[in-house]
Amino acid sequence: MVFHVLTLFPEMIENGMQTSITGRAIEKGFLHLDVRNIRDYTQDKHGKVDDYTYGGGAGMLMQAQPVYDAWDSIPGKGIRTIYLTPQGRTFDQMMAEDFAKEEELIFLCGHYEGIDERVLEETVTDYVSIGDYVLTGGELPAMVMMDTISRLLPGVLHNEDSADTESFQNGLLEYPQYSRPEEWHEKKVPAILLSGDHKKVDEWRLEQSELRTRERRPDLYEAYMEQKRLYEEMHPPKRRKR
Ligand code: ADE
């Protein structure tokens, strides 16, 4: 996967992405990061990339020319271009799975009051928000998306299993987990996890996931139960022969 990032703060993206698991994935070649500084593409001789908005109002707007030229400098056509904005669709695991199917993605990070609408019309395929709050720029949201997408790519996580058993992959939150010691602060690890009975462990974990989701995320639980109802309607339990 190649992540192209258009930003005024390239060091923020590079520092963030070169750390931890994404950093290792870049080193190993599972991920390629191509960060372009929008300022390098301005035709303004003072290096300016922003200006006042027509019609008045507070704040500056990123101008069309440097943004377009930075975008246009990326080789290849038809690459999905994501603009990070509170006006976008809210990012979730399903969107991450969809984006993870692409070979390349372009993230366009805005600053100030945003970007001239005309260049967005010509470049952006996906408007994405990471939640209903306003950040100072698109860099953190782009990193949130890149991190989420990265861990779905083959080779990025050590253990191939871990990407699909975790929270959200089956519409439920993850069950509680324990490591050594068996007792800590007078709290014991649930006995079933020490039993060696894998079937029982799996059943316990599913039950815990369901309980936890019902308690902490009733919205997800409702969607999960609805899916389960639909599934059971389409796959009714077979009648036993008399
Ligand atoms: N830019 C500023 N706030 C944002 C948000 N919540 N999501 C995506 N991009 C943003």
C-alpha cells in the first residue's frame, strides 16, 4: 500500500508514522509513505499558500493552485483522494476495510479555514471525518485513518489472527483479556481461561463480548442483534428427525 499525503506539516506525518507498528511496516516495505509539502508547489514567490476568503469572514483559506499542483505531481491516475473534514462521512471499521483494498491512497490535509472549494471539486473522491469535533488540521485524522488501514494489510501485524478477532471486526467489542500472574491485587483470572477447553473458552469470550457491547455500546449491540436475527431467519435451525 502506498499512502500519499499532501500537507503543510510533513514532519508531523513523518514523525507519527515512523513510530511503532506503522514504522516497522514502512521499514519492512509493507507500507510506503510519500509525504509532499503543499508549500513546495506554490507559484507565489514568497511561498504563500493561503489568502482571505471572498465574501469576508474570519480566517484564511488554502488556495487552489498549490493544492492542485501538489496533487497533480503524484504519478498515476484515478487514485482515491480523501479530504479530511468534519463535513465528511464518519470513519469506521467498514470504511477502513474498503480503503484497505486499494493499492494507493491520497490524503489531503487542510488547515486554517479549509481549502478553496474549486480544487476540492476537481480532486477529492471521499470526504471523511473522524468524529463530531473540530481539529486544527487534517494531519491527525489522516494518521488515524492510515493507522487503522495499515493494521488490516497483510504482513503489518505479526500475528495474522489478531486483526480479525479484535473489537469491531465482528460488530462486537473485544472480550476482557488477562496475562500473568494468575492472581493480582487479590483478583483471579477467570478459571475457564485456565481450563484448556478451547470450545468453552470461545463460548465464554463471545458471551463476554456480547455483555460488554450491550453495556458500553448499546448502539453497536442493537445492530449486532439485528444482524443475528436476520441470519437466523435465513438459516433456521434444522428440525430434528423423529
Ligand atoms: N479536520 C478538522 N477536524 C476534523 C475531523 N473531525 N475529522 C476530519 N478532519 C478534520
